Amino acid sequence: MLEATPREFPVNPRVWVADDDDDFRALVVETLVADGYTVVEARDGVELLSLLDRAMESPATRPELVITDVRMPRLSGLGVLEYLRRAQVALPVVLMTGFFPESVGVLARRLGAFGVLTKPFLAEDLRSAVRSATRTSVAPSGR
């Protein structure tokens, strides 16, 4: 008889979201929180990396996924992704952008982005990307 093996996923996977558009970031965060994720917010890439630097010290605070806008002041989402890869931080990163030239896609793939969501995107597209990136079974709330 086959036995089920326990899943090694956190009860509330931690997803970090960076976007300089407060309203859009709030919608993303609201969707994820409603679906059972623990979310940390940042207004730009510099704030995100500052928060990540402290969080990476402990498995209890380390995120399972980073979702970041491509175009932000001070440090772009591509800059965040490049920094993480140079520092050999193995976190899945999903980029969000309202502006998607081929060069962004090429650079995102080269830097190892998990995926790119083109704004505006549906809540289900966000949910699907997050589930895939975190490999969780958190059930959508239907919002």
C-alpha cells in the first residue's frame, strides 16, 4: 500500500510584493492574503532588498517567492532579480510589468525569472503563477 508523504511547504507561504503603485500593490496583496499567503510589501526595489537582507537570516522569515514590478524608482524589478542572482539567492521571482518589450523578456529569462505577468492581469493569472512558483496547494478563495 502506498503511503502519503507529508508536504514540506509552510502552512502560510510567504510572498513578498514590491510595486511603487500603491493601489496596484494593494490589489495584489489583498488577493494573496485572501488566498492564505503571508505577504510582505515594499514600495520599490531598494526597500525590498533591505527587508530581504534581514529576512534571509532565518528560515522562519525567508520568503518562498518574490513578486516585483519591473519599472520602479531607485531600483527596478530587473535590478532586484539581477542582485539576487549575483548574490546566489535561490528564490523564485515573478516580474510584473505594464510595458513588455522583447528585451525585458529576454533579460528576465537570462536572469532566471520564474515568470512575467503583464499588467493588467487577472487575479487567477496571479494565483496560478504563485501556486506554480511556490508549489503550494493553497485553495483560491474565489475572489
